[in-house]
Amino acid sequence: MHEVALSQQLAGAVARAASGRRVLSVNLRIGALRQVVPESLAHAWTFTTSGTPLAGSALEVEWMDAVMTCACGFSGVISGEFSALCPECDAIGTIEQGNEFQLVSIDVDSADNS
Ligand SMILES: [Zn+2]
């Protein structure tokens, strides 16, 4: 359940960014290689923010595919069990995308956002 640890980390960052304003939604970008389970993250977020100023805020996640490029010319989405090996030639490829865990933006209650 590393989603709980991620949520706690995230809640800290969001609380700092919100600086006391009521948070309506949190926009995130999460890469496939993070192996985050959407339902688990949603539950963990509800649990983590319960009783805090972030309670009731929604998580909006942009899920990023894992993309690899390789010296052999391969460039594409890798799926399933993560491997650093190129599916075309078994050389070690370069991960271009998929490790993201980014807080993109937060939407705060406009009544408090002067
Ligand atoms: Zn290759």
C-alpha cells in the first residue's frame, strides 16, 4: 500500500500550496511505472485527508504511459511487467516517460481566492 505514503506526501505538498484556502481538486500526473492503483490511491487520499482542511477534495489524475526509446530505433509504449530491456533487441533502453508523480495544480475555492 505505497499509495498511503504517496497520499501523505501529496497532502503535505497540497496543504503548503493551498496555504489555508479550501481545496476543491488536486491535479496530478502519474506515470505507469509508479504502479499506483487508482482505486487504492482514491481510498488512501480520502483516508489521509479525512478531518483535515483537504477533506472532500477530489483527485484528478492524468495517467501517463511508460515510454521507452532505444538505440536500435525502438520508441514506444511499454506495458505489463516493467523491464528496462528493449522489447525489440533486449538492450537496456531509456525511459522517456512513466516515472512521473507530479502535483500539476490545485483548484481552490474561488470565494477564498482573492
Ligand atoms: Zn532496442
